[in-house]
Amino acid sequence: MALTLLRRPNDQMRLYEMANLAHQARVPTVVTNDVLFHTHDRRILQDVVTCIRHNTTIDEAGFVRERHADRYLKPPQEMARLFVRYPEAVARTMDIVKRCRFSLDDLAYQYPDEVSVPGQTPQQALETLTWEAASRTYPEGIPDEVCQSLNHELSLIGRMNYAPYFLTVNSIVRYARSQGILCQGRGSAANSAVCYVLGITAIDPARNSLLFERFVSEERGEPPDIDVDFEHTRREQVIQWVYEHYGRDRTALTAVVIRYRAKGALRDVSKVMGLPEDLIRTLSGQIWGWGRKLDDNALTDSGIDLSDRRIRLTLDLAQCLIGVPRHLSQHPGGFVLTHDRLDELVPIEPASMEARQIIEWDKDDIDVLKFMKVDILALGMLTCMKKGLDLLADHKGQHFTLQSIPAEDPRTYAMIRKADTMGVFQIESRAQMSMLPRLKPRVFYDLVIEVAIVRPGPIQGDMVHPYLRRREGIEPENYPTRELEKVLRKTLGIPLFQEQAMQVAMICAGFTAAEADQLRRAMATFKNTGTVSQFQRRLIEGMRANGYPEEFAERIYQQLEGFGSYGFPESHAASFAILAYSSSWMKCTHPDVFLASLLNSQPMGFYAPAQLVRDAREQGVEIRPVCINASRWDSTLEGPERPDGMFAVRLGMSLVKGLANDDAARIVAARASCPFTSVDDLWRRASVKASALTHLAEADAFRPSLGLARREALWAIKALRDEPLPLFAAAQVTREAEEPDVLLQPMRDGAEVVRDYNRLGLTLRDHPLTFLREDLQARDIMSCRQALAAKDGKRLTVAGLVLVRQRPGSAEGVVFLTLEDETANMNVIIWPDMFDANRRVVLSGQMLAVKGMLQKEGEVVHLVAKEITDLSGLLADVGNRSLQNVGIDLQEPRPEHLVIKSRNFH
């Protein structure tokens, strides 16, 4: 029986009676503490967390709060003093400690058997599958080096008893492909020849010298980790197949511990403290994305009195919550499979998503316990490519797979070198676009380097500029030994990949494979940076002992230390480079198909549909608006085919905000026999509610085929009613009186554009800044196209809508903005001091004017900000503007405000 102080009246009498009751029942007593926090001064934070859990404020919490600060972790002496009358109950706590001998090593985890062929062991089945697949992969004969790799890998897999794991992944991939689901393995598994011939990964070991020890190592004795990406719209189908195939009692997703970041902590604590919502929004709006600290300097610009006692306490408590676990979530796709019941090893709980279940351990716990995990991940670009390949086959009769897309296409690489990569996988970001004209990719391996080099590790390790100088022939390559040349020659003597760092450590410093893998683990983490420095002495002394110059050893160490911020594996980069090239080829050769598939795969990537549509129009693609008689749910291609092989892209009804898929399906089905002739005809035949028609009318979907402007369509919808018509009256309804035609005032051009953006997220009419150009010229603000043509070093001012904000961790506080006007985009660099001085404007402004100095390096152009002005107020007047004022003299009665949602990355 537990004896606990509750700090309530008659505590001692209650303990006395409980001890007597235990004695009468011959039950031993033990002292407990019922701890909630480690020190007594955390009581107030405990109250805050309790209020968050109960969704109440501190003022209304009442007895939900702790009544005292006694539930802290007390030292043994204090416990002995508090329970001095019950020494045997205090001593018994140590008896319980001595009996608690359980260790996690006692968990007998066993991977489920995968038997593909009856009578064969998993190892025999894997070997049979591998050699059969190798013969199909290399019909002209398996190369000798591939044979050696397969024999080496299969023998190691056999010794480590990993064959069932490979068979499981192979089964999942085979199921996906049997259902027409595009998938591709990535990560360290791409180092494996077995994974390649089985079709799990797409990196040919005959063309790439990869490191199998990066994937499976006998010394470290850890299970392999194969990541497989699937189409993000169909991954759930694969996940449910895994549950059903292996059994829900033996399968579950791993958990993820979600921790508080600055913005979330501030919002939750502010609600507990009873701050009004507008004040909470103002405070949290000053914090960038996933910030991990609360800086008073960042909040002073908000105009809020930070010395106010309640606000000061809110900020202090929020700071204490940062990094504290908030809740248990589910891993994106990490599955744990067992031979016996999984709940005998770890508790299982239902996930918030329907038909999913998770275990209560996260992936780090799984790694420590050496459980095998299968990662079933989602990738938007695979969805895009699958839809694109299907459109290509259906409309142009060209049948391709990811593997059969023409390799090393010169036109594709020419487009990549111009940084015309908006929408392309991995190489569409600001940093990647700036690097492409410098790196000038011409072959596939150049793309592998491009994907990997624009990462925090190579940037902070000072590898980017030396590599570019050597690539341009400005700086000579330097290899102190021939062994090192074999490792670094393909990257011109600069270690860019994790595998190279491992090989350099093994060759130059005498690391064992296990030590090199520890180094790799230190480089792979970006949560605990600084761990690479633990290897400094071992690296430098080992290189010095092997005859390498001190200067060279220091430089190699500094470069490897940069990997501590996030080193990138070559195998991962190669897997991503395949998709980068495939999507680039699609954009270059079939921009119409590429746009339609991108729109049908949203949300994904750096850019919103408005920018993707604009980019496609500049490529010569004809875009047709949403139409009730022509659009389907997805965007589609429409004929006739032009002489250059391109089709028009018809925007789909999925872009219409508020419209349900079911309503769109009814409309498409109802018009199969003949097109709609009026709003009333559509309403009767499709049986959709007037609210759905209103969404379509707001999106101007009645104009293309019926010729009804927004207001005319909305007026016609007002006459409809959703209640069911009387029996037999639905077929023929007579009007009581003929209504005269109403002449509605046409909307201004600007109002049409505003409605387009607010209802579709894009417009096929004029750009919003077209209506503001005279105002901008009066302020001496030039267009982005004029700025791009100006000379290097010129001071100028541009203005535009904020499309993208970026603040990479490797940029040391520098913010990158992308502005868009009616002529072009402009990339802006904001230094940390400039950002701090204009934090509110930069974070919240929808339209900014930036005065600064132009920087040009080849085809790369940036504007370095010296002065930033918020022009968002001008956008409010776009609805009252018109390029043709004929017959429109009145202002819009209630003009809508243009809402531009930027995409922010951190």
C-alpha cells in the first residue's frame, strides 16, 4: 500500500489509518512521492501545462491547478524526514529498486519470416530472386563488378540474417507496381546492388562507385534502413496493404515526439494567460517559422508593452516550454513488423488517422533496440510524374517510364543551365537556381553534385567555392596520395558526400569501418550539431601519422566539420537526381503535360499555382479557364494538337475554393449526354446545391461556355432553391411571371483579378501590379524586368508581390525573398540587421518595395536590400482599378481585398 502526502487536512491521521489497515491485511507499505516536476519552482509551469491540456485559462482553472508546490522530486533525506514514523515503508523503496531488474535488452524481437517459395529459406529465396532479376536487368550479361557486388552483399546479408527484411521491401514494392503506383527507393539503400536489381532503387552500381558499408555494416550490427518513396496521393493504399498483409497485431507505425517551438509555445501560453486573440496573433507573427528562441528584440517592433507583468510572464513561461515534448504523433511512414504479437513488446494505440495504429516509441528508440523498420514515405513529385506519364500516353501516344525517359538530353541540360527550373524537383529553390548557372550541369553526375552541394554541410564546410573554382579551372586539384585521388577525383578533390568522408577517414586516418560509421552518424544529424568535433584529434593525428601535411589535415577536418550541420549521402543525392532530371525532361519537352500534372499534384514544391501557370504561359502553353462544360476535377489537356505537339491546358475544378469533389463529379456526369445551356439547366440535371454553383460562379466558370459574367451567373443562381420540388413538377415548372432582363453593371478589371486570386489562387487576366504601375512609377519604382537588365552595382527600387520567404539555417540569419510583378521575378537578399529592423514588414507584408544595390554574377541577379517599404495597402485598391474605364464610373460597392499567400521555408 502506498503512503503519500496529499498536503490536505488530517494527512497524518489518514497515513496512520492506512498503515494500520495495511498491517491488518498483512500488506506491506511503501512511501511514494507522486512527482509531477523536478524542482518546486516549476509548479507554475505545471499549472500552465495543465491548463493547456484542459483548454482553459489560468484565471478559470480553479481546482484543476495544483493546490501546492509539493509534487517535486525530493531528496532521500527529505523523504525520510517527512515519513519519520514509517521507516520500514521508506526502506522498502530500495527493495523495490533492487527487484526492478528489467532491461530493454530482454525484449526478444524477431523479424517476421518472409517465404516467397515454399521449401526455401528466406536467404535462398532472396538469392534466387536476386539472380533472376539480375539476368533481366543485364540481358547481355551481368558485369563482373556487379557479380562481385551481389556475391559480397548476399553473403553479408546471410551472415546478418537480413534476408526477410529485403524480401519484405521487395513484396511492398511489387504490390505497389502491380497497382500502378510509382515508387522509388532512396537513401543508403541506393548503395546496394541487390536493391537495384530487385527494382527497389534506381541507382546502377555499375555506373556509380557506391559504398555498401554505408548501408549494411557487419561491425556495427545494426539493421538496414530502406526508404521507399511512393506517390503521395496513393501511399495510404500501400500502408493499408501492409496492415492487412502482415496483420494489425504484428504491424504498426513508429511514433514521433513533437516538441514545442517558439511560435507554438507562445500561442499556447498566451491562451492560458488569457491574452486576446489579436494580441496573440501580433506576438506570434513576429517569430520566424520554426524558431527555437524568443528574442525580446524581435518583439519590440510590434508596439506591445513587453514590461506589462502578464505579457512578461507569458514570454518567460513560453521560453521555458520550448523544446518540451508536446504530444506523440505518428512517423511519416516508418513501419515496425514482428514475428509474434507486437503488443507483447510495446504498447500499441490507435492513431488519429482512421485505420492506423502506432507504437509508443519513436524511431530513435527503435534504432537503439535494433528493431528493423521499413519506411513507406510519400513524395509529391512521384505523383506528378505518374500523372504526367499517364497524360503523355493518353494524349500523345508516347509511353515512358522513369527508367525509359531519354537520358542525357542536351535540350534538357541547356534548360537546367539557364535555371529555368520552376516546378522541377529539388532544383527549383532560390539557392539551387543561383547555383545552376555556375555549376553548368551537362551530365547526370553533375546533377547529383548539384543536389548535394546546396546543403548546409558543404556550404558551412567551405566546399562550394573551392569546387566551383576547380570546375572552372581557376584552382588546381590537389591529391597528396593516389589512394585519396581514387576517392575524391569525381568531386575534384573536395569531399562533398558522406560516403567520401567515411572513405577519407578510413584511408587517411586509419579509421575502422565501425569508427567511420560513427563519424557518418555524427555528420548525419542536424539536431545535435557539434558532435563531429569529437573526432578532431583522432582524425588529425591519424592523418599526420600516415604522412599527410598538417595544413591538409586541418583543411579536411574543417570540411568534414561542416558536414555536422547536415552532410548529404551520395546515394541519396543520386536517387533525387533521377527525379530532378526526369521532371526537367518533362518540363523541357512537354511543358503542357508538366503543368497539368503539377496542378493536379498540389500542394507541393516552392511555388503556388499562379506562378506555375505564369511560367508555363511564358513557355508557350495555352491555358484555358475553369468551365462548367469543359473542366473536370483535375486539369486536363485539350485539343486540337498544335504543330509543335502541344495541347492547351484546361484548368480543373479542383482549383475552385470551396467546391467539393462530389459536386464536381455530379456536374461532369450530368453533362456527358449534352452540355449545359443555362444555370437552371445545370442545377436541375446535376442536382447540386446552389452553394456549389455559387462557388463556380465566383470563380467565373460560367463565362467560357455560357457567356455569363460573374454577376450575371450569381444573379441567376439567386433564383434557385435547394428544397425539393413537388412531385411531377420537377420536369416542367411554369413561371408565374416573366422577369425582365436585368442589366448588371460590369465589374472593373481589377475586381475581376481580385476575385480570380481569392477564388482560384491565380488569374489568366492581367497581373495585379499592372493596375498599380502608374502609382509605382510616380514613386520612382522600376519593373523587375528593367531591374534585371540594369548594370551591376546600380542602386534602384523594385516592388512586387511576396512569393517566397526563405531563411535557411546555413545562411546565418540572412533572409531571401522572391518578389513578382507583371514583368518578371526579382530575388532579394536581406542581411540580418536589415531583417531585424524591418521584421514586421518582412514577415507580414504581401507587397513590398525594396530599395537596394543590384548584384550580378553571370546570369545570377540579386538585389541587396537597403530599405524596405510595405505597399500592401495599395493592393486593397486593386479592386477599384480598371485598365479600360469606358462605361464604368462607379466604384465597386464592396471591393474585396486581394489576398496573396506566400510560401515560407526555413
